[in-house]
Amino acid sequence: MLRKWFNLISQRISWYWELTKGYQTGLLLVTGITGYISARCPFHSWSLAAGLIGSLFLVISGSTILNMVYDKDIDMKMQRACCRPLPSGKISSMEALILGVTFSLAGLFWAFNLSIIYGFVVFSGLFIDVVIYTIWLKRRTPWAIVFGGISGGMPILAGRVLGIGDLDFIGLLFSLSILLWIPTHILTFSIKYSADYSNADIPTFFSKYGATKTRLIIAVSSLLAALSIAVGALALGIAWGYLRLLAVLSIGILSLIIASFSSSSEKVNFALFKYASLYMLGAMLMVSLGVLF
């Protein structure tokens, strides 16, 4: 009997974890930690560092869960999403809503207790992601991804703000780099799963402007994202060795973009989608190591 209950609880936790999109949440959390480390005060206070990680995790997870509650109807129409806990009926919408609101409020309470300005940045990310991006714009215009990018850039800005106690040019620049990186990630994804987005009646750049223009937007945004990170890294004064590694990472993603222009292969497109995440993770690692060492 005890084993049965343990299995049921473990299964439910795994469904909750799936609701948070753990990989996406983890990547955004890494950017927040990078923003904090970039202030050159890494973990000078373990309670502050724990607060950063805990509050960001709760708010990012909470906003993701709330988005999935609102998007349940369209997920049911998408082959890649129909087996998620909500559309498949494993978890009820009310249960997920309670979980999402609880996570979000707990994270915001924690964030405001750490710093008022940090709390406002974290709240802004939540509001833009859930209200402006998901509820208002996602089903209306492909340009909604701009606001998705702005919300995605808030964790790194929040980390920087918590570290230095104020907004500054470097924090805004790093936030901009995430905003510009989002199209590389999302637009390549929307090309691969264009049929799913069409079935769900979600407007995408691919459906409205075609493959060529979409890939051009990906190329331009990727180049500008790399430049933003490079300028931010230079402003921080990190060593040239780490800057060269950043350049190598940037060459890799630009090479894949060029390959996607010359070949409409789904394999190349998906490689670009996967590398975009690795690129951002690598860039965050280089910035952090460049500051620490």
C-alpha cells in the first residue's frame, strides 16, 4: 500500500515537473544566475543567492504553468503537445491553476522581500509573459514573440539588478541579447512544427511571411544577439580567451543559419533549433567564467 502511494506521488510530481517545462525553466534560470554573477558579487551572501534561484524558479515555473492552463485548448489540437498533463487529462485545469498561482505568488513575495526593484523586474517578466504575450497577443499576431522575448530577457536583468541594486546598461544589453536570441529558438521551432501551429490557428512568421523571410529574421536576430553578448562581455572586461570562445560559438550558429538558407532540410532546421539553446547556455557559461576567473 505504501509503495502504491509512493508511486502515485512520484508520478504526480513528474507531471507537475512537466508542467514547468523543466528544460526551458532551467535555461532561463541559468541566465538569471549569470546576470547575478556578472555584477561581480557572486554568492557573497548565500541567502541572497538562494533567494535569487528560489524566487526565479518559482516565478518562471508559475508563469509557465499559467500559460499552459490558458493554452490547454490549443495544445489539444497540436500533435506535439496533446500528451502534456493538461490536454491529456492527467491533471485538471483547476489543479494546475492553483499550482501556477501559488508558485507565482510565492516567488513574487520572495523576490520583493529580497529587493523592491528586483521584485518589480521579476513581476514585469511574469506579467508580460502571461498577460501580454500568452493571453493578449499569441493568438493574434506572429509579432507576439517580441514580447515573449522581452519576458525571456527579464531573468538575466533581474539577476543583474539584484547584484548591483539598480538597472544599468550592461543588464539591459544582456536582456536585449536574450530578446534577440528568442527568434532563433522559437522561429526554427515554428518551421519544424508548422502543421501543428496551423491546426491550432496560431499565427507564425513562417505562415505569414514564408520560409525565406523567416530565416532572414533568424539570421539578423542571431547576429544582433551575438553582438549584444559580445559588447556586454567587453563592457564587463572579461578576458580575451573567453571572448574568443564566444566568437567560436557565434560562428557555429551563423554557419547553421547559412546552411538553413542553402538547404530547406528539416534536419538542418532542427539542428539550428537545438544549437540555439546550446549557444545561449555556452554564452552564459563564458560570461560567468570570464567574470569569476
